[in-house]
Amino acid sequence: MAKIIDGRAIARTIREQVRDEVQSFRRHGRIPGLAVILVGKNPSSEVYVNMKAKACEETGIHSITDQLDSDISENELLDKIADYNQNPQFHGLLVQLPLPAHINEQKIIESIAPRKDVDCFHPYNVGKLMVGQSIFEPATPAGIIEILRQSKIDPSGKHVVILGRSNIVGKPLSMMLIQKRSGANAVVTVVHTGAEDITKYTLNADILVAAMGKAEIVKADMVKEGVVVIDVGVNRVESDNEKGYRLAGDVDFDDILPKAAAITPVPGGVGPMTIAMLLRNTMKAFRLQEKNIQKN
Ligand code: GUN
């Protein structure tokens, strides 16, 4: 039976470290800040943004959530971002994705000052990550690597199969895991919708990361005995509970549990780690910007 990895517990210890660090800066009158921009009323985005705000409040990071109408123009949004780029109260800045269709997402990402880009979505930061000189690391992939590290699962020399090639998870995680460094050094296969038969790849995984956003499609007969399963999926599945839905991962948890060596649950696995790593990135942005102020 697989060990169930408690992402909430790992995230809690990181949040406590961040809180202690924030307190020590606050004692000297220095307050780290994060600005979060949310455009429109996507229910999942609202949940994520609320979780980010709550985590900031709990750790003492000053945060605001700037909720903008879904019909805001691209230029108005660019002006907002330019203001936050200049505002010294906010060391981190992120725009929750997805954005409404009339706004060019890439243009928005590229307008965020790289030094404040705590999502690590700006091409400058993505490039630094790729060449092994990262300033920030994107939160979900960093959370996955931290889960493996704290669970004493060393990916070095292992075959990691990633399902999904998104800019947020699949692509950056593959880049991070192939780096020649501790906690990485894996052999990575990225599987995507172009594959005819994903089982051909999943059967060869020592570590399987499911991040394609399709509820419970990874089944026990698609993996080998002793696989480590990291489930990034957060899918709403119809249910007869009072909410009308439940959250399900990309992996059929109950089916795989007896066959895997370790598995992350949904909820309570990767999700809480994403928030914890965002807080870490905000502290990194804060420290870097404080250092530069002292230098100038
Ligand atoms: N949408 C889904 N995940 C993320 C994330 O990590 N950051 C932002 N900004 N938007 C998202």
C-alpha cells in the first residue's frame, strides 16, 4: 500500500519558516508585499486567489487582491501592472491566469517586472531557469521537487514521466528535473496530447507526474508496481454532495493506491505546496529588492 504524502503538513512547515522570517523583518519595519491581480469572475481563480491572500495574511506578508472587471481593456491592465511594477510596497506581483480571451496573456506576462515575477512566468526568468541560473522557480514545479525532497525520494537517475506540457507545470518541471543538481538529475519524458498511447510511457515511469487536467484518467494498469505518483490535477467532478461537485485529481487514487510506493492526494497534496512556494518566492523577491536598495 502506498505511502500517502501529506502536502499540507510539508506546506505548513514552509509557511511557518516564512512567517518567522517575515516577523524578523517586520521587527525592523520592513514589510514584504505581494500584489495579486484577478480579472473577471472565474470561480476556480477566485478560490486560488483567496487562498493566496489568506496565506499572506497568516504569514504577515502584506498583500492586496486587485479584482478587475472582465471587460477591462488590455491597455488598462498594462497600466495597472506598470503602477505595481513601480510601487515599492509590493515586491511580488502576479496576474492570475487564465485571462479573458480579449487579453493577450503573453503580453501581460511580459509586462511584469522580472524582479517581481514571483510566478516565474516571464521569459527572462524562464530562460534563467532553463540555463540553471534561476532567480525564481515556478511555484507548482518547485512544490513538487520539494515534496520529493522532503519525502526522501531522490529523482537522480530515475525516469520521471510528466503528463502535460503546460507552461505552468509540465514544461518548467521538465527543465528543473533535468538540471545536474541535488533534488533533480532525472531522466525526463514529457507526454502530451500528441502521444497516441500514453500507457506506453507511463508504464516506464519510476516517478509519474500527472498534470494534464483530466479527471482520474491514470489507472493502476497504466503504471508499474512501486511507482511514485504526484497528482497535480484539480478537476471538478459532479457529485451528489451539497456543493454539487467534488475535487478529483488526474489519477484514480483508490485504484492506484495499492500498487504505488507513494502518492499525493487531491486535495492536500501538491495544491498547498504551490501556495507555500509562492510565499517563498515573495520572500526572495523582497530580499533581492531590499539588497538592491541598500546597494544604491
Ligand atoms: N493559474 C493556474 N495556476 C496559476 C499560477 O500558479 N499562477 C497564476 N498567476 N495563475 C495560475
